[in-house]
Amino acid sequence: MGARDEFILDSYSAAVTQVAHTASPAVAHIKVRKAAQRGNGPAAQGSGSGFLFTPDGFTITNAHVVEGAGELRAAFADGTESVARLVGTDASTDIAVLRIESHPSAFLPLGSSAALQPGQLAVAVGNPLGFDFTVTAGIVSALGRSLPSRGGRMIEDVIQTDVALNPGNSGGPLLDSAAQVIGVNTAVIPSAQGLSFAVAIDTARWVAGELMRHGAVRRGKLGVQCAAVALPRRWVRENEWPVATGVRVVEVVAGSAAARDGLRSGDILVGCDGVPLAQLSDLLKRLAGEGYGKPLLLKLLRPVAGTLTPFYLKVTPGG
């Protein structure tokens, strides 16, 4: 190994070590005691991971980690262990928020997933298979993936990594080199190697806010499957558009609000009610919360005779 290789290895090791040192105090081992089922013996036990993201004890984890919980406790690396109260869950994004009564002062800043690039460093801290506060590292492998959720919807804008994850990592943070949370680890494919997935933090941040305010996420339905795409540079330049990505409609569900109001597969959504749509989470925010059930004025680019032509379309989401 040459001097340059040693320098690269040392830089990589130093980055991962610093992230782990910064993040570990705020990572929780979520201990779950399932509610006993009548006639089925004692309550089952489970566990997962989570992380403090506010100084007053609010904690993000996965919805599937706390599903069916009768009692929740959170343990931290400093020996603190406390009762955790469930604030709310959203099965459609596999995100849940807890409030922990006694907790360390450390908490993790939420970064942004909008500017992520394949190849950048990703670090996970969690409790795989009961091994507390384990650190694994790798890279962001791909962006914009979709995964089926337990709520029946597709979780969009999922981050794919090659970070080693195992049962128990679920709900733990995926971090960048600055120890900012870029995703919430949620799933692995057992038959594959190097395929792990995390809910993008831009989605998780918004869902957490809804759960903290309302205890649930209200959503309108368009009836489309979408993916983030890069916009043509010429269009961005000529229109002085503030963002370089949009949301491409991959499929329109027959009989849905989108089909009824004229959205088509291949349309690229670039704006909604005068606000740019850079990624799917921007559209989801317009459909949920205070925007639930309200008509949307969509700006889109539609392929017409080989040219992307701007259109405006009013769509009223279903309930």
C-alpha cells in the first residue's frame, strides 16, 4: 500500500470515527414490549433503533419498530434508560415519533437529502441483532428508489446504500460526513448483499412535524407513481427556473383523481400553486396536512411531438 492509499484510508477512517463519536450519544436502543394478545401467552419482546432530533426528547424511529407496542423504553450509550411515549406513527412512510422522558442532552441535526449524490459517504449507527450502538459505513448507492410500505402505499424518494444493516438497525440514523441525518434506516433485502434502504430525511422531517402537531398525517390522493428527474438544462436556463429537478409521472392509476383531471404518464411536474417541485416530497407536502383535499394548480412539462411543452393543469385530489 502506497503513501497515497494510506492517506485515503486514514481520511476515511477519521471521517467515520468522528461521525460515530458525534452521533452515538443521541442514538437510542428502542426496547418494545408488545401488547399481550388474549389467550396467546406472555407479551412478545422486540427492539430497534431511534435517534433524538430535538433537545426536549423527541425521537424518530420506524413505524414498524413500534407497531403493536404495549410498552416502550429507550436506552442510550451513557446508561440512561427511560420510558418512551408514542407521539404518532405513519405507516405510509414507516416513520414514528416518540417522546422520551429522561434522555441525554445530545441530539442529531437533520440535514437535507435533496442534494445527495451517489458515491458520498453514509454512516449508520444502531443496534443490529441486539448489539448495542454498532457503527457501519458505506456509500450512497442510488437515489429516488421506491419501497412498498406496510400501509399499502409506496415509500418514495428512498435512499439506497451499501451500508451493512441488520434487524435492529431499523429506525436508526443514516448520517453524512458532517454527522447530519440524511435518512432513517428502514429495510434490507435478506437475499442480497449491499442493498439497504433509508427513508430520505426531507420526507421524515416533514412527517415528524405532522405527527408532532396532529398525531397523524392526513393525505389527499392523486393516484400516480412518480420519480424525481433532472430537468433539461436548456429549459432551466431559459426560464431562470430556481431548481434543476422535477417529478416525473411514471404511472397514472385508472379511475384516480389524476386520471380524471388529465395527468398523463411521462408528464414532468415542475410546480404546484406557484411553488417549484424539486422532488416527490415537495408534492407530498402539498397533498397532506393543511393542503388535504384542496385543488392543486400544477405546472408540468409534457412531451408533445418530441418537445417538452409547459402546461398548467388543475387537479383535485381524492380523499
